[in-house]
Amino acid sequence: MPEEQPQPGTSCVVAACEEPAVVYVDVSDGQPLEGETAVPMCDQHATHWRETG
């Protein structure tokens, strides 16, 4: 499991987003997706993913 918070200066995984990532979001229900199970996102995208993902 990745650390709970990305390192300072980490960018949000959403390419069009310019906000810094503040949390890791599980995007694959624990199953590796392209080698990852969680990706760094800003608050806005993390909230959106959790509501719709």
C-alpha cells in the first residue's frame, strides 16, 4: 500500500490539472493497474473519483 500522502511537489495524476497532489486514491480496488493500485490526486479530483469511481 502506498504512503497516505504524496511527497510535496507531486503533481495530480490528471494531466490537465495544475493542482498539487495531496492524497493517494485507490483506483483499482487493490488490483494492480499498470503496476499501480493508487495514484496521487488533488482534493478536487480525489473527491470526484470517490463519488463516481
